[in-house]
Amino acid sequence: MSKQGANNSYFGNIGEAISSLLTGLKLSFRHLWQARRKREPMGVAEDNYFERQNGIVTLQYPNETFPVPDIGRYQLHNEIDDCIVCDKCAKICPVNCIDIEPIRATEEIGKTSDGSSKRIYAAKFDIDMAKCCFCGLCTTVCPTECLTMTKDYDFSVFDVSNHNFAFSEMTEAEITEKKQEFEEFQKKKAAAKASAPKPKAAVRPKVGVKPTFKPRILVPKKKPNQPPPEE
């Protein structure tokens, strides 16, 4: 090969490499040009979600967040004022992340927003979100709908024990007081029951002895002047 042919081949390879590189970067250049504008944060449930594919999609979190659906399963919250401490949520939970300590009251202590009577204090109502599997069963069985799943999906912490959320508003002094009240109520109730006169047993009327039934066995009678059987 001549020297001129070698030079042409050398520069030809350089030109081909530059052309190939520009072709490959065309997509990157197009995205760089489209990224001069910011894309509006919108949820995947929006009708035109997939039509808006251009622009910067990075959010300045936590100042900006993507919209989340209303029926999403995220952090649990209990509106303790509407809770009747029925313990259904703790019983149905498959991972035992709900811990409840009830204290029975001596009388009705209030009403919930839907009119249900409250007769039990919640000395303890803790939800360990580190154990929660976000199945939503506890919110389904709640009779007063006080247990819900909120839109708060970011509750990251440095210590896993901080995932335990306490919803009870009772102090230690109040818990001790209510326990003593119920114990005294039970003692008074037992004493009143013991001192109350016992009702007389109802006298049953005497019933005569039933006659013994003896079945009669019927013996067939022989007919007179009946010839003996022939052999």
C-alpha cells in the first residue's frame, strides 16, 4: 500500500468514528435539549401521565413529592378518640404488629364520632411499622373506621425501635387510677352478690309413679277337633 493510500485510510477511519459518535450521541443531545424545562410532578393515575415523558423528572425531595393515590397502603394511623378498643385489629393482624392493653371502665366513658359507646380505656395502643406487611386487614375490620392508612410513605429512621408508634394518650398515673377503680368495682360487685339473699328453689309438683308397662305375649289357641298333620 502506498503512503497516500495509508493516509486516506487513516483519516477515513477518523471521519467514520466521528460520524458514528455523533449518531450515537444524537439521543443524548435530544434529551439534553428537552431537559431545559422541568416536568410537572404528577401521579401515575393521571390520564396523560405517559404523554409527558420529556423534561427533568428529578424532584427536590422532601420539598417536592410525587402524588400518591388515596387508596394506597402506607403508614398506619389510629384516631384514638374514635377507638373503642375492641381488639379486632390486633387479632386479625398476621404479623402481630399491633399491641393493645385494654382497661375496662365501670361505666360509659364517651361516644365516638359515629355514635358508638366507649367502655374501655386504651392503656396501650402501639403499632410497630417495622413488622407491618401493609395488608390492610386491620383497617377493614375496624368497626368505627378509626384505623386508616395515610399517604405518608417515608418514615425512615436511624433506629428501628423508632418505627414503633404509640397512640395511647393515657399517663402512667391515669392507667394506675383506672385499674384501681375497676378492681374496686369488681370487689363491690362480688360482695353485693355474696350478701344478696339466695332465691328459694322452686318446688316442683310431685308426679305420681308411672305404672310399669309389661308387654303381653299372645299364645295362639289350638282349634278343637283339628286332625293331626299328615306325614
